[in-house]
Amino acid sequence: MGLEAAAAYAAKHEPHALLVARRGRLVHESYDGGFDARRAHALYSGTKSFWGIAALAAQREGLVDLDESIAAKLPLCADDARRAITPRMLLQMIAGYGFGGLGSAVPTFERALGLALKNAPGSTFTYGGIPLQVFGAYFTAALQPHGITPHAYLGARILTPARVAVGAWRTLKDGTHPLPTGAALTAPAWLAYGRYVLAHRDEYADAFVGSRANPRYGLGWWLGAEGAPPDTLYASGSGGQGLYLIPSHDLAVVRFGASASFKHDVFIKRLFA
């Protein structure tokens, strides 16, 4: 494993943290830019990696069906093209929504539900935050009879068992927390989440299956990288945030930083140089 080469690459791109765990043992831990093991860091779009895992847990409990029409829980979607959208399509970013809903432009659930489709559901991959907010509306409706919110469900079913504490979560103007972005975790906490996913990867295997429109994107996870083992998967956030998992090597890596020039594929390739 080319840990030195990967660490050297990360160090050139405004690093904040780099943690590497292999076979359950921490083999590298470094911090920079004023960060340490106790200071939470924004995940940005790395937050998306929570929701496919949470959705699959909810499906096992019979709370949702990822392949039903979202109109089953959102009747206002029954009378137009949105009735062809499934929750799986939303998580895979192939529901037909256009680019948007990232950064400071994340819409509320209500506003996201009012946005028009740009493409036929299932036909086109378009990365953005809007599909996750529509999924949030669907998930909220599905959980409402049980008196729990999506974020509370995520905490109870996934994060607490993984021993992950969220340092902070952004709040939108209507008082809700967004799904596509907004979480802040310490580097050890995000590593703990990654190790939880590794340990339960068979249980959540559907999260790591791409779509016909984009075979490289699953349910909130990017799949594969040039020069890396074929089972490589990772969560990605703006500024070079990354949670990299390679099941065949029992490897989990967290990288925090603040550089638009950081490239995940290059970093992963260096890990296996």
C-alpha cells in the first residue's frame, strides 16, 4: 500500500486531517490547519453517504420500499411525471431533477417538491442536492406515523450503533436539517462510520450498486477508481473531504481539507501505487 505517496499528495492540498485504519488498526493519524481529533469538520456532500444506508435499514424494517413510486407517500406527485420516480432513483441521482441544491442553495423539502423535472426519471444522472431533499420529503412522510424524523432515525439505527456523534448539523430556514449536506463530524467519528459500513457491507450491498445511467454512483456512494481494487467506494465532499473504503483490504481512510484542486481518484491511486 502506498500510504506515504497518498499522504504526500494530501499534504499538498490544504490538509486538515488524514486517518488510515487497516484491519481494525489505526496506522496513520495526522492533523493540520488547526484541526485535531476533537474538532468537528464539515462533510459537505459527504453527508449524502448516510442516506442510502439509512434507507436500506428502513426498507428492512418495512418502513419504506425503495422501488415504489414516491407518490405512495407523497400523493401530490401522483398526477404528473414524478409518479415514475422511485426513492432509489432519488438516492442514485437519476430521478430527472436538474443540477442545483448544493452549497447554500439547498431547498427545503417543500420547495424541492415544487421543482420541475428536467429529464425523464431513470434516464440521466445529474449530481445535486435536490433529489436528496425530495427523498427527505418521502422519508419524512414514511416515518411520520412512527413519530420519528429522518435524522432521528439515522441517529438511532445507524450512527448510535456505529458509535458516531454528530458535532453539528446545518439548519434550514424552516427549522429542518438538510439531507445532501450539513453534517460536521470529527475525523475519528467519520472513520468510525466508515468502519461500521465496512463491517456491515453485505447488509448494505445495495448501496454500492450503480445505475444504468451512471454505473459509478450508488446510493450516495461513488464506486471504483482507476488503479484501485474494483470494490473501492467512497463518499465525497466539496474541498476534498473523503471517506474511502476498500473492503478487500479491510481499509478505511478519512481525509479532510480545504482545496478545490484535490482529486479523489489521484489520492486513491496513490494509496495503491
